[in-house]
Amino acid sequence: MTLSRRETLVLGLGAAVAVMMPLGAHAAVEDAIAAFTGGADVSEGGVTLTAPEIAENGNTVPISVSAPGAVSIMILAAGNPNPDVGTFNFGPLMPRQEASTRVRLAGTQDLIAVAKMSDGSFVQTSREVKVTIGGCGG
Amino acid sequence: MISRRDFLQVGMAASALYGAGGMGNWARLAAQQTLTQDDLLRFDTSGNVTLIHITDIHAQLKPVWFREPEFNIGVGEVAGLPPHVTGADFRKMYGIADGSVMDYALTYDDFVSLSQAYGKVGGADRIATVVNAIRADRPDALLLDGGDTWQGSLTALRTQGQDMVNVFKALGTDAMTSHWEFTLGIDRVMEIVENELGFPFLGANIFDATWDEPAFEPYQMFERGGAQIAVIGQAFPYMPIANPGWMFPDLSFGIRQERMAEMVAEVRAAGADAVVLLSHNGFDVDRKLAADVPGIDVILTGHTHDALPEPVLVGKTHLIASGSHGKFVSRLDLDVRDGEVKEVNHKLIPILSDVITPDPDMAALVEAERAPYMDELTEVIGTTDSLLYRRGNFNGTWDDLICNALLEEREADIALSPGFRWGASLLPGSDITREDIFNATAMSYPNAYRTEMTGEFLHIVLEDVADNLFNPDPYYQQGGDMVRVGGMSYRIDIDQPQGSRISDMTLLKTGEKIDASKTYMVAGWASVNEDTEGPPIWDVVEAHIRKEGTVSIPSNETIKVVGG
């Protein structure tokens, strides 16, 4: 047997995450949040981030965000080489401030959603998504 | 023919005898009382609704031996809570007398001795007798199957689950949920669900992977005793991760707690007086779900193979654990009035095959299902000097035997056997038949691979599996046990985070520490990767047992466990 794609993915990623998380990624996340908020205070809550606890396929992880009253929501994948996932902007005619997308995750990491509310305040939440080898479930 | 033996129940006498007799041989010491089918089934029918729960039978149609685990460690908030209590601690927690039937059924320590007194457990014909007896009291009792029904035996493998489908239809099952069912492949599952099953196959958390839309019925409403009972199904959440996703490529699972909250609200709005969750989440996941999703009256738990003699209460939610392999049936009588459950009465019924009279119709059906395979099933391959069992967080003698077979037959340095919790036990002195080997190995991706792995990758594998078992957040646990390892020892510190639990990995044949950069020849089975090459594991094990003649598995001292 050749332990194929899955093994390679996990091997590569284990190493990459271990090296990058403490240094590069964290600073990049802080920079991205600061750029989005202009340095304003960010409180917890008011934005919901839905994602699987354990990714079924780290290459395409379905996620959704919702923040009633938001004008935009930025999503970051804190453990990716480039943490930027995207920013959703909601026009005044949008009935609901929610959006779904799929992200590629380089390994187990936190996803972060930051929402800018219509009053100019900012809220955020985060959720850990695990990327695992799997294969031993009961 | 099956003889009805007289049964020895120690009861209070056990504690008096303890000092004189010492551990072991309770069977001989216990001679006061006989145990009857009526004793096992006695129940004061109450309320207006009865639920019967069977789960994780793993295709065991005939009575088997089944030893409960010695190690079933809970982490984080659930440390020391049921079901993470074993042996003497378990007996003390539930007031179970040493040597009693519930000692035999629920704890491990005196298993071999007590097995002589109490006999095998399970059997579809005995289960049918119990179900029929309950329905004699309460004709419209709901029979709910928690899944892991269509996999785990030679006959289920050969018939692609048909034998189990036929038996569970004959039992009068009202609904089921699923896990290993999907390892028959999506085409076979759909063939059964759409054309053969005749009762709902529920899974609120099963979605189409492309469009993220519900793929199966989430719940079924039943009118019973003048009340509306909603049964919501929850399939195993980590199906495409723990089992081969390529066998059901268009499905997505997950816990989907928000979806469960929506379903509870939906069935309540539709008039449900009681909400029952038929779950294959695993006990700790269900315990967390019960705390986070209000409005569920009863969770019929499954997957982790726990058996508890009393419900665990989380808020107003009753969690029921009904064991595995047909060893138990749970009965719950609910008093459902005015839109709520007023009272729950519960009994965990051990299916002692020598006490419960087989139902003749079911016995005939089981024999008919097995008849085409009898020559294959009954061939004796060898004998065992040791108790062979699977359950335990770190190892079991069945997997020690499988790892030995992999090391020798596949000429490997290190062997890996997955931490499955299914598989019947075998008593010391028993013949090992082909059926016994299949009871520990029968599944649809059995190929025994042989491949090189670096020391670093082996460490990643062990860390990954350890976190699936010991992550303090139950939602990150997949519900299996630790991968079993042959040819290598290691130390595990349960309380550390992923990446820091496993150390001191040592190659047993040289006594040298595993080198991260060196490659080792590794044999294993049950890879989730498509196109895995190698002989099926049962052939590897059979060849090994034939050479050994009589297998003997010494106590496994290769894993040093810290913390937990």
C-alpha cells in the first residue's frame, strides 16, 4: 500500500503548523484584524461561526457566519500560511447578514470571524476545527 | 440443544463469602439462589409509553462471550463519571454485589470465573423473547435500534447485511440510526433503505456533501398511549473520518448541534409530547449535547458500547446506555402527559442466553440465515490458552494476537491494529473457529497493508489517535480506543495536549528508541485509504493461528499510562 494523499497532507501540515503558528501566523492574524477594525476595540459575541468540529476533508471545509446587524464580516484561518479567507459585505437591502463558504485548512487551527456592526462597533468569535488522520473510529 | 441451566446469584451472601473465598471462583461459591427469566424481565409496567433500546449489536445473531473493559478513562469534566468507571469502582458506585449477575454483565475482573456460572450473552432469539415479553405488557412498545447492526460477523459480511436486516425486520423494529452500515457502501445502504428495510433509517446529521442538504429523514413521529413521541436519529458524526469516506463520497455528517436544536424545536412545534434522540454519537458527546440542546427527554446512546444500570440525568434529559453485541436490552416506561415526560422507569436487561428461552421463530430465522455458511463458520483453526477480548483503552488480547499475526505473517517491525470496540470475547481453553476470527475482524476494508513509515510519522499517528480519545472536549472525540501497537512500546500522558502525549517509543526487537528520521516496516489493517493492498486480515490471523496451534497471549506490559 502507498499511504497516499492523506498521509502526505498530514505529514506536511504537522510540520508546517508547528513551525509557523507561534511566529508568522499569529502576527498576521493580529495585523489583519487591526486593518479591518482600524484598531478599534473588539468584543466577544454577536457573531456566530458555524464549522465542523473535525473537518471531513481539510481541503474543503464548509463554514458559515451570521451576525445580525453587521455591515461586513471578515473570516480568518489562523493556522494557514496566509490567514485571509475573505470578507463579506452586506448592503442595506440584504434581509439577513449571513454567508457560507468553504475553506482549505492547513491543519488543526482556529477560525476567526470579526463583524463590523452598523453602529461602527466590532465583535468577534472563534472556533477550533481539527484536521485529523482518522481511521480508528469504534 | 440449549439446556436451561440453573443460575447462581450471590446477592448479599457474596460479601460474607469474600473473606473466606478470596477473589475468583465466585461461581463455585455462589450457590444460594436460582435466576430465572422472570427475574431478568421483572418490571412494573408504568406510564403510557414503552421504549425498547438495542444498539451496537455488530451483527451478533448468536450468543457470545463479552468482557467489559478494565480501562475506560474519562478526561476533563467527565473524569471519574459513568461510564468511565470500571471493575470494583463500578460495583461500588451502583451497589452491585461481587459475583452477582450484574457483576458478571457489567465489570471485567472476575469474568472468566463468572462466565462459567452465567453463560453466554445475547442472541437474536433471546432478544426476540425479551421484546415479545415487553410487548405482551405494552403491545405498542417502540423498538429502537441505535445502529452498528449490519456489520461485525462473517454472515453479515457475506450477505452485505441482509441477515441483520431480515432479523431486525422480524423483531419489529420501529426505527434505526447508523454508523458501520455505511461501510457496506452507499449503493447497498440505499438499496436496503429504499427497498427492504420497511422502517425509518433516521439521521438528522446526514447531509449531501455537495449541497449541504439533508440526505435522510431526520425524525419520525409515533403516536403511543395518546401521546406524540418524536424519535430523532443521529448517525455517527465522524463517519467519513473514522471510516472510509470513499465508500459514501457524497455524504457529510458531523455533530451539527445547531441542526439538532432546530429538529427539537421542529418536532415540539409539530406537537411532540416527548422527544427521544436515537443516537450514535457516543456517550460523552451525547452528555454534552444534552447540556447544550435543551428539550430532549431521552437520549438512547450508542457507539461507545457502554452499559449502565441506571440512566444518567443531564438537566431533564435521561441518557441511556444499552451496551453492545446483544448483551443487553434497555426497557424504558415513560409517563407522557400534557406535553411532557412526567416519569421514567428504566431497566437494563442482561440477555443471559442460558436463562432466557429462545424464541423458536427467531431461532429458525437465524439458523436459516447461517445455514449456507455453516461449514465455513464452524471450522476450528486452533485453540487459545488465554482469554481473548478486545475492549480497553490501550490494548486487548484479541488485538495483541492480531498484531502478532501481522508482525510474523507480514514480516514487519511494528504492527498497528485499529482501536475498534467491537468484537466478541473467547474463554481460555476454547477452540478458535473461523467464526470467532471474523467476529473480531469482519468488515469491508480488511486489507492488511505493509508499508514503511518514519518514526516521526508513527508518532503523529499515535498522537492523532490519542487526541481522538483523550481530547478534553467530547465533540473532538471519535469514540474508538487507542490504536493497538505490536512490536513497539510507548508512554502516554493522557492529560497533555496533542503532540505531547506520546513519548519513549521503543522498538521491542532491538530495545532501541524509535528514531524520528528512520523508516520502519509497518503492517496494519483497516486503512481508510482507497486501493489499500494486502490480504484480508482474517487470512493473516488464520494463518498465524494455524501455525501456533494453541495461542497464548501474555500480559501486555508495553504501554506506560500516565495521568487520566
